[in-house]
Amino acid sequence: MNNYKPIIYQLFPRLFTNTCGHCVPNGTIKQNGSGKMNDITLPVLKKLKDLGATHVWYTGVIRHATKTKYKGIPDCNPYIVKGNAGSPYAITDYYDIDPDIAVTVKNRMREFEQLVKRTHEAGLKVIIDFVPNHVARQYHSIAKPQGVEDLGENDNKNHAFSPNNNFYYIPDEQFAPGIDLGQGDDFYYEKPAMATGNDCFHQYPSANDWYETVKLNYGVDYATWERHFSPIPSTWHKMLDIMKFWAGKGIDGFRCDMAHMVPAEFWNWAIPQVKTINYKLIFIAELYDVAIYREYIYYGHFDYLYDKVSLYDTLRAVTCGNANASAITSCWQAVEGISEHMLNLLENHDEQRIASPQFAGDPFKALPALVVSATISRAPFMIYQGQELGEPALDAEGFSGQDGRTTIFDYWSVPTLRRWYNGGKCDTSKLTEEERKLRKFHKTLLRLCNKEKAIAQGEFYDLMYANYNSMNCDKVYAFYRHLDDEHLLIIANFGDKEENINLYTPQHALDTMHLRPGTYKAHELLTASDMTLTIDANMPVTLTIPHRNAVIIKLLKNI
């Protein structure tokens, strides 16, 4: 694993540099505009590096279904596109770049290559999406290399399942979802119907299904659950070629969408082959089942997995008062031995914004969760564009409505990002005082994640079992991070009032961390304040932890 802690900044180019200040709901690209790759300049990227990022995940760069028409690019039927801009996870050409984010459409691949180069010049690594489970219903590659066979090109559509097919079919049945398919020349006709991306194996997906996508066939017959992996299915070879194509563009990693919906056998076969191009490539799996974490790490060869259903869900519940802080203990226990393979986060494009009314309603309420998520292990930590500014996602942009999320389906401009971007200046002059304060907190914390080796490379010791009778474990969570002679005491207070705590460090902790009892000079890293602490198995440390906040105390010298 790395000797540093990856800090991933998720960035959606269509939104990130869009400066339109008068967007209209359901607006077109002409009305609302779109951010461009060229606007993500070297100075912009250096600002992200300065924030503490080590990687940028560029979301939505591969060409996907859209209602916008471009010369030389096949049109998409508007009735099977979600929103005017379309979902970045309904891919129409795995070998192409989204024209919306290009200044010169015909040069869009060149603009992407230049973005990769600039990102590297800024000292950052590049991650892009790989969407392996499904594609847009009208998938057709115009950019594939010569001699490459398109997905579905030679499918036998008379078979619901065939190991040689790239898609699943409902023979003799017409696609009839629970949405309007238009009329006349705009009517969307599909017969035989293809299975929908979220494992909907009939012709009647609902409006809540992924009706704009079709499921890829990796050799699993879902009618019988038989697996046909020998000989290697056609889809395996085609998807491997796609990953090799992008690896050849100099990227540094893939975030693999809904990776658990693709058999682990494929990843076991494919990832080592892609890494022959660049052994340092990282693979991140979007995965929502703790029971298969280890399979996708040890057998599937993934470097990192989302820890959404354990740590994220628990931290959100604790932040919102729906769980006790002591519940966090079960999160690290669930991933003991593989914790450094987790990807920790509090926001991404799928989740509701912290500052939204649907989550915490105030970004500062989640500071304890932020500190815990970022420092609990050696695992990478990710933030989503605008999280550091407290973006509340109050707009009803179009397709999604006002749902507490920043839209991925619409042409839109994000207010906090627009003011921070400030025409390319990327400064704080147009931010509110609260936004400046929040960004400064993120910068301090994210930079500490790699400045402090005990966070980036050290071990973890949970203090909760020794303190159930000495502090309010419903609201306070405490642990050590340690490496050699470096020791950090981290305490988070999720409550709405300050907590006066008596914190015990048990003898087992002292022995495990090779920490000598005694009085220490100490430094609180988030506020840069000095203090003195006495660490002894028989004597608690008395501390006051501010409400909805955390402390990271570094023990400096035994005096």
C-alpha cells in the first residue's frame, strides 16, 4: 500500500467551472452553460493541491447520453435520457469524451489529454470513472479503435441469455417502461427489449429503475444463476480493452461504478492485466455489501472499496442524532484487517449534501464526523466538490428536483463553487465568513492527513471500551493513532453542548503503543494550541471538547 494517505477530490467538470449565474430549471446547455476541461487550469489545480488533495476524480468525462445535439455525434432519443444533460453513468461510447465539457468538440480527446497533463503538473493524480455494469440504451461507439467490435454488434437477440452475447434480451417483447416514450419520429422503439441496468430482466422497468441503461452480460445466466466463464466471454475482452485504452492515456486510477454487480471473477482476470500497463494504477470499487468486501479485495484485486454502508451510514446517523457515537466501534471492527482498503467519505454525487435540509442542515454539525472519517485509519478520504464550502444543494435544478443533492442530470452552476472559482481566480473574496471558516478547517484537516505520519501510516487504538463509565459515549468518540514514537489522541464530540470528559488510557493501550506514562507537552493540531497532558493508566485526562467539534492532540515530549 501507499506510504501516504490518498486524499481524493471528486470533481464534475460540467458543474465545477460553470459560471452561469442565472440558470433556469430544466435549462439547455445554451441557457445554463457547461463547465469545460480547459477551464480547469494549472492554477485551479494547484489550489486543490494546496487544499490537501493528492488525487482528482474527474466524474462524467466519458461520452454519455444527452439531449444536446452535436454534429458528427449520434443523437440520443430524448425520451430515454434523464435530464437535459443526461446521466454520466449512461455511457454511449466508452472510447470518447463528453462533448459538453470541450471548448472545441472535435478536439475533445486532446483537451482531455491536456487536462491529464496539467493535473500531473500540479502534483495530482487522475482518476476517472469506469462504468462496467451497464451502458445507455443507444450505445454506439464512433471513436473505438479500428478493428474493435462494438458492444452487441454480433449478439443473437433470439436468446434471453447467451455467453456470447454482450446484452440480455427479452425475446419477442417490446420495451415498455413506465415512462413516456414519445410519438411519431421521436418514439423510442426497442424490440426485443433489453434488460435494464439495475438487474431488471423484463420489458417493464419503472420510472424509478435505471430505464435509460441496459445491463451488460458477463456470462452469468440470472435465470439459473449458472456462470459461463470458460471460454472467456466476449464482454470480458471488450471491457478489458476499454480499460487498457484509458490506462494508455496516462490516468492513475479507475473508480468502478457498481463494481459488485459485475462478477468478482472478471475483476480477478482483468485488473492484473490492466496493471501491466501501469502497476501503480489504483482501482476503487463502488460496493455496498460488507459481506463481500474481502472477496473484492483479495480475489478481485481492488485497491479500495467504498465504506458507505458501514462508516458513512453510521457517521451520518450519529451526526443526525439517530445513533450513539459508540456505534462507530462496530465500523472498524467490521473491516478489521482490511481498513486501509476502505475509501471513507461524507459526500459524493450520490449522497445528500451535509448542509442540505435533508441531512444536517448545517455543515459545521458534521465536523466531528469529518475528523473521524478522515483520521480513523490509513484509508483514503474523499470529498466532493463544494463540500469544503458547505454547499447546501437548495436548488431544484431539473430532473432530480430539490432532493438535497447536486444534480448530475442537468446543466447547472453550483453557487458556492461559482463564487470560489471567481472567474478562474479561485480565491475566497466572494465567500461568506462561514464558508471561509469551513474551507480553512478542511484545508487544515486534509493537510494533516499526510503531514502527520501517525494518520497516514500509523495504527489505530479505540478507547471506547475503557471509558463507558467516564464520559458520555452517546456523543463522544475517542481513539489514538500512533506510529513509532508519534502519538495522536483524537476525540470527537457529536453533541450540541460541550463535553467535560475524563478519558482513561488503559495499560493495554500504553503497552500496544509503547507509550510511557507521564506528563507530556502536547499540541492541538486543528487550533494550533499548546497544552500539557498526563497520560497514566490509573489517572484520566480531563478535557473539555467543544460542541460539534473535535480535537487532534499530538503528544510531543514526556516531561
